[in-house]
Amino acid sequence: MLLKKLTEACGVSGNEKEVRDIIINEIKNYVDDIQVDRIGNIIVYKKGEIDTPRIMIAAHMDEVGLMITKIEDSGLLRFTNVGGIDQRVLVSKPVLVGNKKLKGVIGAKPFHLQKRTEWKKALDYKELYIDIGVNNKDEAEKLVKVGDYVSFLSNYVEFGNDLIKSKALDDRVGCKILIDLLKTSRKLSIYGVFTVMEEIGLVGAGPAAYRIEPDIGIILEGTTCSDVPEIEGHLQATELGKGPAISVMDRTTVFNKGLRNYIINIAKENNIPYQLRRTTFGGNDSGKIHLTRHGAITATISVPCRYIHSPISVMSKNDFYNAKILLNLFIEKLEKGGLCNEF
């Protein structure tokens, strides 16, 4: 299964090669041109009969993770974060270190040796380490070096009422939706972009959009879902199983109202469940795409994911399938010349 392969691949920001290779192998027979730019974005062109509007559909390949910063005399590995991670979830998590995917586990001072004040706060990165099962620094240095990337070891599992748990659903779910779209026959020419380093500052999207100069940018994302106890309703960005989320505003973009309503009307006309992303924190590649050259109007279609930016996220298969359907119907309407005047 492709989504399983994508989510279990290691692709921490700046180290997306494994994911990039999977994607290129999947789409190479379905598109007219594939290029990898200097920073690692995959820029794909699928030619159709219609060239306008010029549309760029983006999904980011990278995931949050860790990087080795020091090897202790004991052979334990110190590390820092790559992207935003909740430090409270790190202790005892299994990881894969470096290109050899060396197995390790994140450790800390045993609970019964901690002071009571330490119980009340998340342990800082300087209080954590990765244990790879060696006895000293010399043994560790034969296997690991400073600067090696670290990914969480978390298997893809289907469970419950059509739910999926995995790491990196943000944004391998978006990558899967874009791959599936590129495999379909299209009248409208499409630029598909699989971006790098979104999690550390939307790094890849800007250069890709500058090259393409789109009229419209659609961002496919796995987004925050906080429909859990003790979270007030107005702070629940999205809810699992209520359909794909369409963004109104976030930290980097006030999304185009006309384009947003255009997508919402498609959902209504076709009885596709949808929801608005109700909070404004965070951001995505739109933050760079909509600023490029003469500017582009943008919209985000997201799949809600619980426990995002952790070793395990959870999403609904139905939200995923409905996001795919909504995107395909949007493209079909553009192909029929269905641009609304509000744009």
C-alpha cells in the first residue's frame, strides 16, 4: 500500500531523498516532465489540452524529526529537534538513526531518581539522549556521526472505525492525494510540486512557485485535529470524520475568499462533507506560494490528523477519500471553464 510505504519512509526536513525516490517511481509513467531542483523539490508537469489557469498543487515531503548533536563518552547520543515537536512525548520512543536506520530508543533519567520538581515539567532536550545499545563513544562513532538525522520508528496501522495511525501523515497524506491526481487523465495542465523543508520554514515552496508562477495554488496538507477532551470548541481546529478541512486563515496566509467559497460550493453541490479549519495558528506552503512574483490566489484542502507532529498521528480514511474527491471535482470544474467572478 502506497500510503503505508510513504509514511514509514524516513524523510526529516532536509533529508527527503527516500520519500522523493518513492514518489518519482510512482508518477514517472503518468506525467510529461519531472525535475528535481537544487534544493530537492520535485516539480512535475502534466500537460493537458487547457493551459489556463496555471495551477500549482503542492504537498510537502518532509516530516518533523531529530538530529544528532553530540556523542557522549558512554556512547549515548545527544540530539535536537528538526521542526516543531512536543517534547513531552519523546521519552521511551523508538527511533531510527542515520541512513543505516540504526535502531535506538530515547531515554532519560529514571522516573524514581527524578526530583519532584522534574515530574511537573517536560524534560528538555539536554536531559534526553538516544541509546543505540553500545558501550562507549568509540563503538558509537563507528555507527553514527554528528549531523545524522533521526526518524521516529512508527508503523502504519489501520484500526477502529476506518482510522489510520502512523507517523508523518503530515504530509504524506497530501503527497498520496497529489500522486493519485497525477495518475488520472486531465484536460487541464497541472504543475504538481512535492516540496522540501516545509516544517522548518516553508523553504521549498518559494523557489518552486517562483519557477512556475502559478495563478492558483492548492496546498494539500495533514492538519491539526484537536477534538479531544478538555479542548474548548473554539480551539478545536478540525474534527476527525467531519470531512476535509478548508482553511480560512493561518499564521502565514489570509486565504482567498472567492477561491475558498468556490471549493465549498463544489462540496455542497456534490454532498461532500467538509469543515472549515477554525483556528489560525500554524502555517503551510501557501505562505510562500501566494507571495511569488505577481502573486497567486491560494487555498488549502487538509485532512485532519490527531496528535500531529508526534511519533503517531491518527486520521480518518473517509476524510482522506473525501479530500481526494473534492480535489478532483475542483479540477474538473476548472476544466469546464468554471472560474467564478469572485476571484
